[in-house]
Amino acid sequence: MTLPDMIEIPAKGETRYLFILAHGVGSNKENLAALGQALHAAFPGACCLVVDGFDPFDGRSDGRQWFSVQNVTEETRPQRVAAALPAFIDMVETLQQRHGVEAANTVLVGFSQGTIMSLEAIKAKDGLAGQVLGFSGRYAVLPARAPEHTAIHLLHGEADNVIPVMYARAASERLETLGATVTLDTEKEVEHGISPQLLEIAIQRLSQNLGR
């Protein structure tokens, strides 16, 4: 496939892990570059790839998107995500092959719309990655089955008025009920963004399963 533009932060020494970072709607790879650098500092054996969304943002020329949110509703969002998923999954698998990293050692890191894509990709293909780190996101549709080969870590600001925290709580409750491996961490007064505390918690969650 033709891969999107990306920022690559190579592993120090042998590549043990692959982190694929997907930004929110209207953003671009540069906006998540600092997150990629922070994760790389915590896990120097990881190659961190900060990728651009596939399409130009509907709202302005310098942004990107994974799917359009123009006039999106709860009814239309699942279809838009489903249309974008095959290329997203293909991208992940292509990057895994290029870097010689197995799915179990891959982490999908999403923010907002990037989290939606990451969660829905695992729902469509359990085991595509060993872990998902989902900031400020949600499912398009809550899952009916627990992923057996992927751990889900959700992080959300309680003051988020773009994707309210209730969506993260609903996702966590559903996954727990299904028997999935899931964590949910929230922080008061944090809006639609990644605070230093949420970042540190995310690193701690990953550290429980990945060696530094």
C-alpha cells in the first residue's frame, strides 16, 4: 500500500517494539510528535511512527483526518469508520512487516479520532496489536466481544467537551463485563488533551507489559 506521511523516531539499538501514533481529526503528525518523543524516551527500544491521517481535513487545508466528521451522527459514524478501517489495518500490518515487529509487540496510540480508529481496528481484528493506548476517544459502536490478544488502556480528561468522558467509561464498563484486559484512568479538570499526569499514567500502564 501507499503509506501516509509520517515522522519516524527510530529505536535505540534493536527494535523491540513498534508504536504507531494516530492523531485526531483536523490535526496532523506534527501535533503528536511530542507524544512520540515522550514515549520513545520512556521506551528507547521502541520505534515510534507518528502517521498522518489518510485524507485532507474537510475543515481546512493543513489538517488531516481518518474519516469525515461533516454532519456526522451516531448513526452515520460507524459506516464512516468501517469505510476507513481496511486501509488503517493494512497500514499497521505493512509497518509491522517493514520494521520486523510482531503484532504482540505493537502498540497503537491514538488521540480522539485516532483512538476511535485504533479501538475499532482491534474490534475488527483482535490481536492486530498487543496494546492500545487510547487518549480522549471512544468506540464508534461498543464491542460485543472481548479482545483476547489485545490490552486496552483508556485515558480521558473529565472536563472533555469534545468527546465526553462518559464514552470512555461506557467502553471500560463494556470491556470489563466482556472479560477484556482494560484500564481506565481519568483526570479532573482536563479537557480534550493529554496532560502530563495522563501521559505518565499511560507510560506506567505500558511499563506493566513492556520492558523499558
